[in-house]
Amino acid sequence: MDDSEEMNPDTIRFGWEEWVALPDLGLPALRAKVDTGARTSALHAFDIETFGPASAPKVRFTVHPVPGREDLVIPCSARIIDRRTVTSSNGESESRYVIASTMRVGEESWRIELTLTDRSNMASRMLLGREALKDHITIVATDRFQQPKLSYDVYTTARVRQAAPNRALRIAVLSREDNYSTRRLVEEGEARGHTVEVIDTTRCYMAINALSPEVHYDGKRLPRYDAVIPRIGASVTSYGTAVIRQFETIGTFCVNGSEGITASRDKLHAHQLMARHKIGMPNTAFAASPKDTQSLMRLVGTAPLIVKLLESTQGKGVVLAETKKAAESVIDAFRGLKANFLVQDFVKEAAGEDIRCLIVGGKVVAAMKRTGAEGDFRSNLHRGGQATVVRISKEERETALRAAKAFRLNLAGVDLLRSEAGPKVLEVNSSPGLEGIETATKKNVAEKLYEHIESKVRPVPVRSRRSMPDE
């Protein structure tokens, strides 16, 4: 009687090397060496870093799944279930983190425990110990690949990137304020299983060099973040964008880039950028020190006019001059203070109302209408304005999207006025508040932001598409 007649029909035959998949970790093809002499299985990992609360610690690591292909990097994360001292065959002991993951072989899958260690000098990126082998597995020690073969080519396909696992991310919110928006970003991120840390922008400092740029905070180097959400206040724009540039240099995904934030904060630059992209906006004029105030006013139109400080935020430093004489007085006063300012046409038909479109990842995810307080032409909620949900037109939606795209912002609040000539953009905000729009629209904007971050960070970064060896 041969071996196949003696074995149970449910028996799984394993050679001394097999193809396996770890779908929980985004690893669809690995060659594993079977070693019944080892108790615990091991997975090749490097850049191992713990994160999360002490009550539920997690570990983040990266894997080179294909021997000899260091350009192919798979980022992974998992919950830590234990830490064990493992002694290798040469007698060396090492303390390793232990995680759990589903292993798939052929048509079957089951949970196994894995220790994380550097196996870069090993031919197999994974070792299967006896604890991971089910009772009905028979080892054929003289042969390899008794189970269906897989291929490393899967790492070059879009399908793998789309099927990347929902791994936990480590995210930094750059903010100096404990306000609604910051708290919502932490709350929503943690609800999705991520670790979210609030970092005071002004307490960051940077090591600027070509080989290993770093960001430090409170005496320590900051860890590697999967993503950074900038909430840079207007008063620290210059330093805040320098910190963002440093994260960009490191290679961290930043929801909004330094260039977009800088352009949106400089009102003159912002209007020039919108003009370049042919985005509708109120007629605007600027001069450093015009000799003739009336000439500056004529560039815009007749009174009433809006005179706006370039550094103004939340409606501060914005004045409505209802008559020509009042406009002259305000302009002369601003010039006397050596302040930089814009003069804009006042869109009367807007009647003290504007529309805030909240854009995430190239989509308008929420929109609200803001109405100024009684007797105030400014509709800012910080100045007592009221917000209600609004249905925007196709033209308004397209204008808002074009504005956010012009500034290359993944998260933006675009403020529009409804005029007789169509929508006109007042401002593009690179750090829009969430409280007003979430309250008015009942939409979970923070959730949409995390969905966008996950779509950008979780896909597998494949740097080249040359064919890969199967064996």
C-alpha cells in the first residue's frame, strides 16, 4: 500500500518549502521554510516600531517579500499579543514581538502566531514552526511545494494594491489648539483603529541634512508617521510650513503640502493663482503705496468696496466702505499703518451670505450656507454668523473643485459668493474648521478625510515592474 492510500483524505501535504499568503498583512505570496524543530513561526521584518496606547500596543514594520528586491517594500502593522525570547539554532537569543495573522495555503486558511525578526540573510522570508502546523498536515521532507504555487508577480499588479489590508496607521495632527477640529480628528482616527498624536507645531525642530533628515520634538526624534494632518495657525504659517517641508523631505504623506498652505495664506498670492487658473472671483486690486487712491479704487469699481488686510483671518481686518469717501479714508488709514491690503468689489447680490464647500481628496463632501449676524456683511461663524445646509449647483461644485486643485490641497474649505455673473471664490482655506460644517450638514467630514488618507497610505508602493523570479 502506498503513502496516499494510508493517509486520511483530509490530510494536507507540505514539502520542506511552501508558498503561503498572509492576507491580513497585505502579503499575497511568500515562500516559507517548514521547520518542525522550531516552535514558533517567524516573519522577516525590519524598521520594527511600536505605537499606540500601553493597554493595546501595536507594532509597525516593513517587509521585503522578495529576496534580492529591496526596492519592493510592504508596510505592515498588527496588534502585539506577546513578546518572547527566541533562541536560534546557533544559540543566539533575541527578544521578539509576537503578532497573529491569518495564513492561507491553497484553499485553506487558519490563524497562526508569528515573531518578527530580520531574515534578510535567509533564502526564505518566513519560517513555519510546528505551532502553526495543523494536526492533519503531513510533512514530505524530501520535496518542495506540495501545495499550489504562487508567484511574486502579484506584487506588480494593481489588484494587490487595491486589496491592501486595513492596517493601523500612525498619524500626527500638527496643531497648537485643543479645539473641536483637533478633537474630532483624534476621535475619528482612533475609532478607525489608528493611533493619532497631536503635535504642537512650534515645539518641533529639525535636523536638516541630505542623508537622514529628521523632525524632533521635546528632546526626541519623532517616529515615522504614515500621514500628517496639518492644522497650521495663521500666526505660525512660516514656521509651520517649514515643518511640513521637513516631513515632505522625509517622505511622509502630508494631507496638505507646504506650497498649498503658503499660497492659501497669502491673499495676494492666492488671488494671483486663481486668476492664472481663470477661477471667478471679485474684482481685486493691490498696490504697495499708490500715489493716487482713486486710481486704485477705479481698478475695482464703484463703492461700496471691500478693503482687506492680506494677513486677515476669520473676518478680522476686513472693512466694508459703503461710500467713495469712506473707501478713501480706510485705504489712507491702512497705508498710514504700512499694512498690505487688497481692495475688492463688493458683491451686493450675495446679501451677506456665502457658501463654504468642504473638499476632501478632489470631492465636495459637504456644503453649507453662512449668513452674517444682523447688520454684519461678514458671514464668518466666528463672528456670530449662522450656518445651514445648502444644495450647490454643478457650476458651484466645479468652481470649488478647480480652486482646491489650483492650490493642490487635499483638504480645503472653499468660500463662494453667489453673484449674477456666477460663483466667485472669496477664499481657499487650507485648515478649514470642522465644527460648523459637521453641525450644519450632519455629515461626518472627519471620516471622509481618513478614508482619503487610508487610500493614499495603504496601497503597496511598487517602484518598478520588472518580472520577478518564482523560485
